[in-house]
Amino acid sequence: MQSDILWNEVEVLFGKVEYASLGTVDADGFPRISPIGSVTFTGEGKGYYFEKFPKTMRENIERDSRMTLMVAQPGAGFWIKSLWKGRFTSQPALRLFCRTGVRRKATQTEIDNFLGKVSMYRFFKGHDLLWKDMNVVREFEVLRIEGLEAGRMNP
């Protein structure tokens, strides 16, 4: 994996956000971005996400196994503080360039961990509509990590 960014920074930033943006390329060569709230890391440079609804994303990955995950620091506090000081104290956003792997049945532990993450919404009608039958995951490997290019503001 190529990067000057420590894996711990990746885990910390991904741990702060509700979802990541997942980018693929469609059959015509256009980028397609999808929100994914189930990204889970299983070790340095490895992870999976639940793959239920995004049919077009799945088709794109079947054709080209490359994808990009991107997250940005949530909340205004980080951004206002950084703008005030004229410097980011940590990465404001990260891009993970990945290669997808197999699509497989999720283990019960993986399902339970994800349902625990969204359990605060369990009394909402949309909870079961979105997440009741999450049972297939797609594995991925991180090949390269890039931070946001922000000139002198970079950490």
C-alpha cells in the first residue's frame, strides 16, 4: 500500500463519519458516486462493505474492480478551527484507492456488528426497509491513500 498517511489516521477519520462516498466508473467511462454507510476495516489496508442496493455500482465493479472511497471531516468545528488557524491539524479528507474482491455471504458477526451500528434507528420505519436483509458483503484491498491537496493548509 502506497502512502505517507498512517493507517491509524484512516481508521480515526472513517470512525467519525456516518458514510463514505464510493466511486466506480460506468460502462461509458463516467464516474459514479454512491454513499456507503457500511465500510468496515478488517486490518491494515483491508475491509468490506455491505452490498445490497447499488445494482449499477455492482455492475461497474464486476466490469472493473477498481474503486475509490472518500471521506471528509464531519462537522463545522474542525473546518472553522482550521480556517481560523490557517492550518489543518489532521487530514481534512482522505481518498482510498482500492481493488475490490469477492462478493460473499456475510458472517453473522459481520451482520450483528453492522446492525449494532444502525441500532439507534431500529424504531424508524426505514430501518427494516434499508437494513433488515443485509447479508452480502464485498471485500476490498486498499492500494493507495491520498490526503486532500490544500497547499500550505496541509498538516
